Amino acid sequence: MTGLHTNINKYNVPVIRSVSISINSSKCNACGACAKACPSNVLAIKTTPLGEQKISIEKRTACLGCLRCMTACRNNAIEITRHL
């Protein structure tokens, strides 16, 4: 899934046509640093039916491709691909 953008100057991010974001669940410890770093609230901490916390991609199309979540993740669990 991708986010689509044509002009994003509010966050001083380059103009991006589409962004793909994914989370490697085997590396993610659901610390929430990525969700806190995201200016668009793309990521959120969710509780599974079994009571475990996990990071969820809530607003995939709102992703700016700013890489703040990737930078905040100490486990390198987030991958973002930007398509100009």
C-alpha cells in the first residue's frame, strides 16, 4: 500500500509521488517511538485480542515519507520506500 502526495511543504519534505511503509514484526518491540515521531499519525500502538501491544499502520495514505519513524526506531523495524 502506498501514500500519494503531490506537494508537501509544511514539513519541508521533498515532493514525493508515493510512499510505501512496512513494519517488520519480528524486529518491532512496540515501544511506540515511531508513533510519537510521526507528524501525520500514520502509526499507532494497538492492543491485540491477546493483550499484546503492537504497532499498527493506521493511516497509510497520510505517510509523508519524512523518515522520522524510521530514525526513531532503535530496532530498524520500519522500512519506507519513497518514489519520486
